[in-house]
Amino acid sequence: MAKKASASIIKSQPEVLKGWKEIASFLGEPVSVAQRWATEGMPVVREGRSVTTTPDQINEWLARVSKKPVHIATPESDLTAELKRGLAFAKKR
């Protein structure tokens, strides 16, 4: 039963973040910060007045900018796997 619940939780993460509110909510920042980061290179696709991106694109950009492995934790994230990945990175340094 737990495996079925885990699969449904993983699938509930949006594949595409639509609009500044969703992007800012994913980042855990105000809309103004998300908009500023977009001007500083955060990957977004502008289509007229709307804007979209994906969680993977944001995580990759944050990792590139910070020069450290970054992943934004969401309720759907596997925090154990993220902790292991972070510890492996710290051991290499």
C-alpha cells in the first residue's frame, strides 16, 4: 500500500509551473524575487503575458548558479535520497 501512495505523491508534482505565483510558490519566495531571478538568468519561457518553467529546470539553474547540488524540497520529495546526495557531495570536498 505504501508503494502505491508513494507513486501517487511523486506524480502529483507538477511537470510545468505556470505563472509567477506557481513558480514563486515552488521557490518558496515572493513573486518579485522569482521575477528578478528570471531577469538574472533563471530559465523561463515567456508566451505573451504568461510564463512557464519546470521544477527540473529551476533545480538545474540553482545548482549552476550556486555551484553546489541544489534541489528544492517539496512534499513529494524523497528527503532521504536528497540527504544522501548532499552528504556524498560534502564528503568529496
